[in-house]
Amino acid sequence: MTTRLIQIRQGGLRKVGLIDEPKIRLLAEFASIYELANAAIKTGMKLPALVRQSLSDESLHYDDVYAGTSEWRILPAADHPEEPARCLVTGTGLTHTASAKNRNAMHAASDVLTDSMKMFQWGLEGGRPEAGKIGTAPEWFYKGCGTMLCAHGEPLVVPTYAEDGGEEPEVAGVYLISPDGKPYRIGFTVGNEFSDHQFERRNYLNLAGSKLRNCAVGPELVIDHEFHSVPGVVAVERDGQAFWSHEIKTGGAEMCHSLRNIEHHHFKFASHRRPGDLHVHFFGADAFSFGAGIELHDGDVMKVRFEGFGRALSNPISIDEAEDKIVAVTPLA
């Protein structure tokens, strides 16, 4: 049995709950997973034990909360409740074979090996080092701070300046930096690392800008799951009907980089080990609708589910049709 947590709110009141289907059992002491993880580091307790020690007698019907018919609303599965800017949202790309093939197809104009495929090949050759060794660095990208995180059911927005928006079904790791600068993994969560694939396809150097979009994680955080080989499904609904779906897989056995190597290359930077910071790091996608030639429409619903990670993450796409306007900078001099 895995330990699955959820963050919910009612107005200004926040709670953490343990998923015990069909109920959410509320914790008595902690208002956020961030607070819970800090307590585990401080006391030296393992998170599952701390969770069970903190359970109250209160519970909620999960179906109502999940459907949005309760007064309680689901929050992102991880956040920094006091300072969203101290949550760094990042990711590693070109980790899965299908991801590399999709990227290569975007940019290949000849039989010459693209930079994307070169990076993937380097990962195959050196991304799984033996214990005590440092492997090849994976591709790394920045998505934004905690203000970019959306919850289950919230829309993911294609802004006026974007060329498109599309789902990327992934698992993300959630980490907290201790007071002495040591990174701790809190757990894993289902994610939709929403990106602008049309803009990226124009030129691979547009990758950085294509990633600066909001994204979604949740609805649950799993704190004791084996991240080895995790099957799942990504799907798109249009007008309330199933439109497209694809089986997916992620986990250490499905990637060219080991989890340990990915984590090392993220946290080797001193700026990524700032005490009190939270990190949400995406591990890459196995398949997505853009790779199948599908253009998402306003109102389409993207769904991502991985076995063992709780209920599916579901988010509608919202296309901002307003006119794109120049952002003018005012000089102070």
C-alpha cells in the first residue's frame, strides 16, 4: 500500500489529507505538505509514520472533492504555501525514447543526427552510471516558479503570444531543501508539463521559451512509491467524448537516465540547494497528442493517469483569444 496525500482548501483554510478510498482522512496538525515535510526533517521521522501519527477523526468524501462539488477545493499536490516564488518548477527532457523521437521529428531536415538525438544518445551511453559515479548530464529546462502550478480541474492557458499548447504527461519529483542545504525527496506526483510545441518546432533554440507556461500537478502526492516502471494512459476529451488516448510508461527502467543521475545534476548547483526552497521537477514524457499530429482546441480536457499514483489529473485547455499587446518598460531615469 502506498501513502497518498492530498492538499485541499476551503476559503482561507488549508488541510492535508491521507487518501483512504473512498475517503480523505484529514491530518490534525499540518496545513500543507511543505509543513509536514519540514517536520519530518526536523524530527527525523519517516513521512508515512508521521502522517499516520497526525491523523484526526475528520474525513471527507473523496468523490465530492474530486468532482468539484464539495466546498473543499483541490490544491496542487505540492507548493510553497507562504512564498510561491521559492518553489522552483523545472524538468528534464529527452529521457524517454518516444520523447527523443518526437523531438527529432520536429527538427530533422536531413539524415544528419540532430542535436536532440545526440543528447538522447549521450544519455543512453552515460545516463545510468554505476554507484558512486557521475553520469552524463541530461537536458534541463526551467518552467517558472510556484505561481505556474495549477491543480486538478484548473484550466491550463495558452497565452495570447503562444502558438499552441499541448499536454505532456509526466511524473514529477517533489523535493525540499533542509536547513543545512541537503535535498530531500518528499515524493512523486502525476503532472501535465504543458508546453508550446509549435513554437519549439520552429527552432530547437525556442525550447526555453516554449516551456514558460503554466502546468499542473496532482491531485495526489505519493510518498513511498517505487519509481521503476510505471504504466499509464494519456487522453484527450472533446465535447465530453473520448477523442484520443495513448498508453504511456515512465520510471527509472523506462528512461535513459537513472533517477539518481537526474537528481544529482539538478542539485549539483548550489543555487538549487537553498534552505527552505521547494522543487518540482518533471522527468519527461513518453507520448503526447502533438506527436500524433493533433491540435488541441479550446475546452478540450487533458487527462493523465499513472498506476499507483492515485486518481487521474484532469485539466481543460483555455486559449486566450485576446489581441497580443506590447509590454512596455518604463525607465526610472
